[in-house]
Amino acid sequence: MIPSRLSIGFFLTNGCFWATCDNDADISPPYINNNVERIVMSLETTARLLITCPDKPGIVAAVTGFLYSHNVNINTLDQHSSDPEGGNFFMRLEFQTPHLDISKPALEKAFGEVVAPRFDMHWRIHYAWERKKMAILVSRWDHCLLELLWRWSRGELHCDISMVISNHPDLREAVESFGVPFHHIPVIKENRHEADQAMLKLLDGQADFVVLARYMQILPKEFVAPYSRRIINIHHSFLPAFIGADPYRQAYERGVKIIGATAHYVTEELDAGPIIEQDVARVSHRYNVEALKDLGRDLERQVLARAVRCHVDDRIIVDGNKTVVF
């Protein structure tokens, strides 16, 4: 029996589900096993379809009808039109595959031949059980890094952290305590090219996307190009305000009444990539630069974590230099 006041939670750590409760009452094993089994089965059978195309009538009917014809069940469907008259149409679906009547490659091939050409679609299918590999780049500030490691260890980020790379050795112990490999690659003016090449060599085949968790180096285009729309940066201002270095001092000197943080995809232009997530906090004339930094760090870690989760869960469609985030 489960007491009526007992609160049970489930979380994922390194691929295993665990149960927690808020008191010492006995928990019936069948209850836990059944719930864990349902959660695991959901992850193992969930697929996500993302679509961009010119807006016109019949898109939703064509997509859902195709999936229905192959015996899949749609869990969620979100859509957005930039303009019903001549704009672009965006859609994200989650559907279950346990009763799919053809193989997954055959489903993708059929969709690409039957549905996509009719509407000039750009589309992709992701499977939730195929965990993305995330690499994190960091310098000395640890707040964003530790937030990601903690959320990952709790199962809030359904991905694998393949490595952390830093241009300083300071955070090795903290990273390795989570069982994550740490690589120290010093970066100075004289060895910049060699350092970038060393990082790219480490990342090759080991990272589906890269997160800059307050990595205080500008990445060259040779680094950015192979990971187009797959490098997420946290900038410590409410972009497009205060681009570049020391934005908190810039904000202080302007006497701002709000400060913010912005997570965005990295492009060759500094702090100008498509914005994924933002947040702000109110401040006053009483805040000096250090007080702004203290408040801003909390914004930075939360904004970056939300952006990473959206990327991991395939909720982002890039439209030019903007994003649609479902």
C-alpha cells in the first residue's frame, strides 16, 4: 500500500531510474517497478518530427494522416505560422512507435517521398532513446557548468556528457567527481591555433553538440563551422544589449534597471547567433558591478540549462537568425 501523503519522484542517472520519497514509509516494489517501466518504455518508443515549410492548407492533415496510416500514436503536436498568407509553417510532433508497421528507416524514406515533396518541407526525425553526446567548454567560472552537471546527474537532461574541456585546470576535481572526463588545454595568444585544433580532435566523433558554459575565449570560424547550430553559448547580458566583454560593467555604466542573460547558438559573428532562451531581473541604482554579477550568475545558469534542455529534447527550429522554440 502507498500512504496517501507519500510523495514519490523518479529521476534518471546515467541511464538508470531511481525512486525517492519524502518519508520512511515502505514502498510496494510492484508500484515502483510498474511506474519506472512506463517511464522507460515512453523514452524507448518516443520519436520527434520537426518540420519547416511554406504555409499552405493541408499540412497537418497530410502529416497526421501519414503517421496514422503506419499505426503510430501522436502524443503532442505544436505548430506555428509566421504568416498564414505566404509565411513559413513550423511543426513539432512527438509520437509513439511500438506498433509501427514498418521499420524506422522505411518510415523516414516513405515520409521523404510521399509527404515532404508535396509541401517543400525541411524535416528531420529524432528518436528519444538515441542520447545526444554533449561536450562542455568552460573557463574558471563554475556556476553554469555545475548547474548542467547537477541537472544531468538528476536525469533532467536526457543526454550523455562526453567531456569537459577547459583552458584552466581549476575545475578538474569538481568535474571528475561526476564521473565526467576533464581535459585541460591551455589557450594563449601564441598557441591559439594549436589549442583549437587539439579541442576539435577531442570532440571529433565524441560530441553531437557543444555548450560554452562561460568559456571566455572567442571560437574561430574553423571551430564553429563543423558545429553549425550545434554550439550553445550563454552570454551574460540581455542581447542585443551589451555585446562582447564585461557586459555587467557596461550595464552599470549605463545605469540599467534590468539585467539579463541570453543563451544562443554560436555563429561567426560575436554574440549574434539565433537566440534560444532569455531571462531578466530588476536592479536599481544601489547595485554595484559585483552585485550585478552575483544576481546575473543565477540568471545565467538557469537560462543556459533551459536552452540545453530544449536542444536535447528537439524543441528548437532555427529560422534564419531567429528560433521557434516549442
